[in-house]
Amino acid sequence: MSIPDKKKEKQGKRASFSGSLGYILAVAGSAVGLGNIWRFPYLAAKYGGGMFLLTYLVLVVTFGYALIVSETAIGRKTRKSPVGAYRFFGTSGFMKAGGWINAVIPMLIVPYYSVIGGWVTKYLFEYIKGNSSSLAGDGYFGSFISDSANVELWFLVFAVIVFAVILAGVKNGIERISKVMMPLLVVLAVVVAVYSVTRPGALEGVKYFLIPNFKNFSVMTVVAAMGQMFYSLSIAMGILYTYGSYLKEDVDIEKTTRQVEIFDTAIALLAGLMVIPAVFAFSGGAPETLNAGPSLMFITLPKVFDSMGFGNAVGVVFFLMVLFAALTSAISLMETSVSTLTDELGFDRRKGCILMAAVMLVFGSASAMGFGVWDFVTILGMSVLDFLDFLTNSVMMPVAAFATCILVVRVMGCSEVAKEVRRSSAFKREKLYRFVMRYLAPVCIAVILLSSIASVMGWIQM
Ligand code: PHE
């Protein structure tokens, strides 16, 4: 990812991306991450396979599309990150709350995101040491995450890398590496997916993942798909306001949105094809594996790699790329968090980093230990990590998205956004855009919030 140099901004004009490629790479770097490779397959496995996929795709091209366009256009119009962008339109309590909820979400995600990033780093390390066959063993993952000291250690390793990049300001370097790593990730994902899909017994998994079966549909399918859409596209959390604010006027917002969506979805699909058929080929599609949740990728992929005969080599390359994708996303989360603190609370960058380090340490460590020494700490029946994931994805992001809908529909008016978009393209999907912002989005958000409440109350099972 790359957020243009803040220094330039101090010297006068707000910095901007060099053009649409720079912008797409930055947004794609933020969007493509653990959400696609780790989170998407386990949710699809758990919440209805093909039905989940279909719901997800419909949401991406409607709700997701409208939200990306809104956030980017508002960012570009106001040249501000979320708190400032809301303030641009008014100083009422709603405007303050709307800006801040967008700004706080990344601060809550980055700690637990880094814990998963730590798991990835640990797996990479083990593959480098040549431990492919023990990683493929049944109990490996379970015993690793219950070893809290070890999980904490790898979480810290990941977190230190993130801070090092943020402090050293080597983001431009990252943009250059992205150009190589992202295509490589695609190629490797295709290779592994083809291998996975052609294993004996995998076909059942391909069918489960790709063919919608209405039997598998439930409210939870929609709730999970919507949370995932926010998460994977990096929307409803202020990131795209910030990125939009660096965007030049002549860059076509519609086109870049489409490209980012296609890329992000393609990676998620490939990850699904790597993981879900493998569950059927290697574990016979057992329900407990399908429902494994956050551990799914770490349980099935090592089995796939090991069976390839050169598991260590594939494991090293694969986890290196996942680590890279995770880092670019974590950096975008951290960068937005730090810039909110510096812009809004008047902190200098160092102080902002120190505060975020404290947040990371508290929430990250609590998440890291939640499967081991702190497994007695549960919030509403969830481990700390699951709770933070639930709180941000199923409660706060819908609220943040709702705030954006109100800002657009009631405060600015859809026409204002349309005007901004039309500065750089024809806005062909304006009708769809208006419909989503006025009707579809509020209804979906109501559904997700009611279901979240119902699940907390124990009325439905998440
Ligand atoms: N979209 C990223 C992913 O899929 C996660 C992320 C969320 C990054 C929010 C930045 C902001 O992994």
C-alpha cells in the first residue's frame, strides 16, 4: 500500500497518488489480505458454500460498489480522512459520531489482525525449517494456538514489522514490491487451486463451494457475507475516505472501483478453491472441519502442500505471499489509525505510534492468549479474538456504513456524490447507486444489526 508522503502535504498541497495505477495498487494492497485468503474460505465453508458465494457476489456488486464509490468520492471532494470529511458537512453530534466510528474501527481490527498475521509468520518460519509434514499433522494447529507464549511471540514479530514499516516510511518500497508480489500471489494461488480441485474426492467440495443450494441459506448467510464484504473490500472503516482524499480529479472512480472489486473477489474465489475442495479431499467434507472457523486455512492447506511432494517449498512461497498480503493490509490499518490520531488529536507521529502500540499490546495480547492461558475469558460466549471480529464486522461496520448512507442521502444528497464521480467519468451506474444508498443498504444494515442482537441474546446461532 502507499499513502503518499505526508511531508509533501506539510509543504503545501495535499499529496496525491501518481495516477490510477498507484491508486489501484494501494487500494488493492489494502483490500487483498487475510480477509481473502484466511477469512473468506472459512466463512464460505461454514455458512452455506455456494449460497454464501452467491450472496457475497450480489452484495459486492451492489452494496459494496455503492459504498466504495461514496467513500472515495467524499474523500476526494473533501480532501479529508473520515473525521474531517464528516466535519466538512457539519458539526452536529451525528457528524462527529459518524466520523469517529469510521476512524475507530481500524484501531480495533489491527490488533487481532496482527495475531493472525503472527500465525502466518510462524507457519512461514516452520516451512523454512522444513517441517512440512508435522505442520500437516492433525493436532498441530490446535497445540500451537493453545501455547500462548508462542502465539504472543509471533504476534509481536508481526507487529514489530508493521511498526518498522510505518516508522521508517518505506511505503514506497512496498508499492514497488507489490507490483511483483501480487501477480505472483495470483499465479501461485491458481497452481494450488488447480492441484486442490483435482484431488480425488475434491469435486464434492467444488460443487459445495460453487453451486448454490437453497437448503443452505439462512439469515446468517447474509450477515456473514455482508460482514465479509466490508472486511474484504476495506470499506466502512474510513480507509477509502483517506485514500480518496489523495486521489487526483481525473482518475475514473467507477473504473478503479470495478478493478479493485474484480481483483479482490478473484483472490477470494481462488482461496476458496484452494481450501474448500481440500476439506472434502483430505477430511471427507466432515462437518466439524467445514465449521472449523478461523483455523480452517491452517489445518487444510498444510495437508495439501504436504501431499504435493515438495510441501516445504510450496509452503515457504505461499506463506511468504500471504504474509506480504497481510502486511500491506495491516499497514493500511495502522497508517489510517495513526493519521487519525495525528490529524484529530494533534499528536505527532511518534506519539500516535506509541498510543497505537499500547492498543496493539492490550487487545492483541488478549486475542493471542484467548485460545490458551486466557481461554476462560469469554465475552458473550466468544473468545477475545472472535469477539473483536464480531464487534467490528457485525456491529460497528454496519453502523459506520449506515452513517455513510445518511451522510450521502440526507446531508449531502446523492447528487453531490454523483457530481464528484462525474468529474472523471459518466457514472453509468448512477441509478443503481441511488437505489442502493436509499433502499438496499439501509435494509441490509437493519438485517445485520438485528441478527447481531439476536445472536448476542442467544436467539439465533452465529
Ligand atoms: N481488507 C483486508 C483483508 O481482506 C483487511 C483490512 C480491513 C485491511 C480493513 C484494511 C482495512 O484482509
